[in-house]
Amino acid sequence: MASLRRGAITPKTNIKTPTDIGAIIRARRQDRALSQQALADRAGVSRKFLIDLEAGHERAELGKTLAILAALGLSLEATDPIPRGRDYDPARRDYAQTFTELLANRDFEFAIKMLADYATASLKAGKPLLQRSPRLKDPHWSAALAGITNYTAHRLGQPAPSWTRRIKPLDTAWMPSPTGTSENP
């Protein structure tokens, strides 16, 4: 790893630990004569987050870390190319197939996470990404997906895909659980 003394950061520095990236950020901030508060303001993060990041805390949020790096004119470089294709691009993912497979494999915990991923990707894409029915066997999951699809369409000021009208709403409240069992609050 390159020396991290003031002004000695090389264009390519291996980052192997959170402490390494914290030291790089601190050195660049000091080289630019920025206070922690000034950099935090410029990056849109809290000063506490920056303090923790510079201290090498392991749970630093990646998005905020990238914002700080960008504010300092730094970036991360991968040695492998960014993977392309449907499996890596949320806007191109086949959510109908994804949910069908997750539920068939009883991977309920990841299916719960994918509900949020689907909603976020739909809002970012500017349209509900489930344009065809996933044809799930479980009416709870079908209703959850139809509800999220309707919600994203409404937020975007668009009509919901027609398949959502064929899904019967649930009679009682339901929350998916990691074990696949229904939870009625």
C-alpha cells in the first residue's frame, strides 16, 4: 500500500481495510484544507458519519462513503469490469421470474428484501417493472406484489398494469415473514 502521509497519496492505492479508506479520506481532506464539517456539508452527510469513516469504522454506509469520495475528487476503481445484463441491473431484472423462483425455493427472507428492491427499482425506472403477472401460488405474495405495483404506479402518476386488477385483495392484514408463514397483525 502506498504511503498515506500528507500529499503522498498515489493515483492507485490498494484499499484493504476500512482504516485504509479512512486514512485516505482524512489525508485528502487535510490536503484540501477542509474541516470535517465543510466536507460533510459538501458531501451531504453528517459530521459524525465522516468522523466514524475517518476512524475506520467497519459499518460505514457505501452510498455516503461514495459521496464523500466524490466531494474530494476521489473514486473507487475495480479491477474487474462491471457486470452487465439482466441479473445485475435492477431495471432489467425479470421480477416475475425472480419472485417465482424465490418462493419456490422457500427463500422468504430474500423475497422480502426483493419487495423493497422491486419498489425502489420501479420508482427509479419511472414505471412499475412488473408488467406481467408473476402467477404466484401464494395469494399473500401475489397481493403484496400487486399492492407494491399499484403503489409505484400511483406515485409515478401512471395506471397500474392490468394484471394487478385480477389479484384478489386480502381479507385480513398480512405481513410476510422470513419463515414463509403468514403473520396477521
